[in-house]
Amino acid sequence: MTNFKILLSNLKFKIQNSKFTNIAHFIAALTNSAWGAVLGLVVFLAALNMAAQLFYIRLDFSEGQIYSPSKASRRILQSLEDPVIVKCYFSRDLPQPYATYRDYLKDLLRAYENFGGKNFEYRFVTVSDDAKFKSEALSMGIAPVRLTYIAKDKYEIKDGFMGAVLLYRDKKEAIAVIRDVNGLEYDLTSRIKKLVSKEPRVVGLLRGKGTEGMGPELAEAVRENYEIRDVDLGAPAAPVKMLLVLGPRERFSEGELARLEQMALAGVPIGFFLDSKNVNMEGGAFFASPAETGLDRLLGHWGLGLKKGFIMDLQNQNISIQQQAGPYVINNIVSYPPLPIITKLSRENPMTREMDQLTLPFVSPISTDGVKNARLEILAETTRLSWMKANLVSLSPYADFSPAPDDPRGPFAVAVFLEGKFPALYSSPPSEIAKSTPAAAGSWLKESKATTRVLLVGTSKLVDQNIAAGLSNDVFFLNAVDALSQDPDLVAVRSKGAKLRPFTLALGDAARQIVKLGCVTLMPILVVFGAFARFNKRRQWKQRISHAFQNG
């Protein structure tokens, strides 16, 4: 035992007098210093990142958890009866930022796999120059895309594949090109929901009466989840899950109004996107003319009305106009009150719950004074600094839209949702229906068979692709389709990526410029003042220490 103690003493003496002493001192000093804390944090984060690569770990502190699958996606994944397989096709060596799309998609699919369990799996296929892989990608519905990027201070062009296909039983749905990661969760979840749906979902679109179309891009977005079927009110109603009435310009007959009401009484939700006046924008000349459709009689029976006039608002969208100055064409950005930006949106209804703003071109106020014994929701309202122009003909950007003393003042309701049970306005078939369809009287509804659900928006121009009113309008329209079709899951997933942060106060130009300047300069000024305060406090501390030593 004595020999062992002597051996330990000799070993301790050698360590204390060797180069390890300096290393020990260095480690001790590093541990007690700020640099040591930074190094420890870096090591910890690196270890955490490695663990995240091996195991599914995600901490999402963003508002609304926009980087994690929503509750709706989780619910759909957990209810899968059979496996859904996602095959992702990406070209090798994609340039930035496209290379990050693959990583983002992989992270999202790992999260899906975590909630889908054995009924969800994904694979990545690297598409090389081999014709076999390209042929497979094309057969799955993945389209090649031309990518433009900057390399070595010049623009380069490269063809590549960035897409995915979802397989379920004997069905498949393709995302031909992943152009952006925003909305990718919706693209995946909506296609999964469409694959597992056991019956087709049909959206009716009223044709004739001078109605507006949706535009090819918006129609394609609707067709991703629904079948669009034209509805003619001149014939018995076709079976549809809901009906859209987009900007009719011609008058409805009594028979057509009666058939429209019968659909509502039978429980078919109807979305009315109506104009109080027709706006002609051809040739750049904006003129308004009266719109007489006869729908005000049916809407009035439910307690709703569309006032004849346009809303102007100080909170509006700027537009670009061209002016000829000699041989030159000058583009000017001007404020345009007929394009109000709506920021007062319902936080209860799924159509607008996750949205922050809408731009409703040439919108008219909605009257709700006659609503009785029904549930009414105001989905969107203008600001208190809005006003209505009733007798407006010219909508030229050069026109004077200033409020007159007798102009009605806001806020105005511009989108409402109504549901309830109502007696029939047409308690028996009108003569034109009775003559053409004698058997209609036997099945004619005299009151609501199911809850009547009506959406009324004071403009149809929000679906006009020729008016650049923003992505939020498309999101709102698609949300309306989902909500009226009683599919709140898709509403929740789509709206998650539609967060905007508009300036909600209606200010004049001078005040707005002051606020913008403050947002740019305030933070640097605070940092400088904070650094100066810290420096001054530290200098005073040193002076106190020095003074204490001198007096001690």
C-alpha cells in the first residue's frame, strides 16, 4: 500500500510539472470565460443538429407553427386506411435556391411520416442524365422545368426536375413542379385528401346571365380538389355540393330565381359574388353602368341587400398608370381609393380566420338590416375612413374621388355569411316552371329542408385575373369554396401560409412616410444608444473601482 501511494505521488508530481498543466489551465480559463460559453453553445447546437438528422425532432416557435404540419394535416394522416406513398423526383446538383427545396420537402415528409405511421412513406429519386430516370419522371406526371440562376457573375440556365407524385391504391396525384415551398403543405394534404375521398366533390358554377369566369389559374386551383360542373337555371338543378354565382350582368327570370331559391332551401350552399354596377375596363377607360339582375328580390327575402354605389377608402392599393410625355412613356404610382384594402376580418369564420387582409376592387356595401331569425357573420369590413360614392360613372385614376358632405361614411360590411331556415319566397312553382315541368309541384319546397347557407361578397372583381389585387384574394376565394363545401380542413391548411402584416392604421401620406422612416432608423438608433449607455455604465464602474483602491 505504501509503495502504491508513493507511485501516485510521483505521477501527480510529473503531471503538475508537464505540458499538461498548461492545457489544464487553458481549459479551466476557457470554461470560466465568455468565449468558453460561446464554444459550449456551438458544440451543443452541433450535437442537437446531428441528433435531429438521426431522429425526428422539431421545435417550432413560429406564430401558428407554420413550419410544422397543421392539426388538419395530422388528423388526415392519422385516419389513413391504406398506405400513401410519395415519390419525389429531383435532379442532381440543383443550383440555389432550388437545392433547398429538396431539404424542405424532406423535412416536411419526415413530419408526415411521424404522424402517418405505417400508412405513410416517402422516397426520393435522383433524376440523372440517364434516359430511364427521365422517362420514369415524365410517366409519373413530373414536368421538366428550366431553372435560371446566377453563377460566376452571370446568368445560367439549367433544365431539371423538381416534383412529386402521391400514390394511393390504384390512384395517383402529381405535383408536376415545386416552384415554391410556400403552400407545399397544402399541396400535399389536399392531394392526399383527394386520393382518399370516396366520392367526387362537385362545385357548381352558374353559367349564362353574363356571369364572370374564374380565370384559368383559379379554375385550375379549384380543380385540384373539386370537379367543376356548369349549372343552368333553365333546367332542373344538377347535383352539386355548392354553387358559385360570379358577377351576373343580365336579369334573372322568375323561374330562374325560384330554382335558385329551391337549391338554397334544399341545403346547397351558395356563394354570391355580385356587382351593384357593371364596370367596363376595356381600353383602359373605367366606366360604371347600372346592373339590374333581379337578385335583390331574393337577397332581400333573406334580409340582405347590395347598395348601389362604390366604396372609397383612404386605406387602398396603389396602381401604376402610364402617361405620355413627348416621346417618352412615364409610369406613375398613384393611390386608387376604389381598391380598398380590407384589414378588419372575422377571426371566427374559417374563411378569414387566418388572413390579415383582402383587396376588394370596386366593392359595394352590403345591407344586413333585414336579417331576422338567422345567424349572420360579418366577414369583412372597411375602415372608418371609407365613404360611398353612389352616382359614380367614371372610375378613371385621374377622377376626383374626394368625399362629399352627403356621402355615407364607413365602416361598411363588404362580405357576410348567413345561415338559417327560411320560408320560401316562391311557395309554388312560377308559371314558366309549371308549364315546362308539371311534376315540379310535387317536390316543391315551401321552406328550408336543411339549413340555408349563403355567402355574399360585394364584388366579383376579386376573381378577375386582370386586376392584380394580391394572393390573398385567391386564398379567400378558395377558402370560401372549401368552407361552403364544408371542408374546414383544407381552409386551415391553406390559410396557414397566407399570413401578411399590413399596416392597419389609415394614415395620410406624410404620417405614413414618418412611420416608414421610423421603422428603418429606430432599431439602429436604439442599438447605438444602448451601446453608449453600456459603455458609460462600464466606465463609471471602473471609476468607482479605481477610486476605492486609491482610498483604500
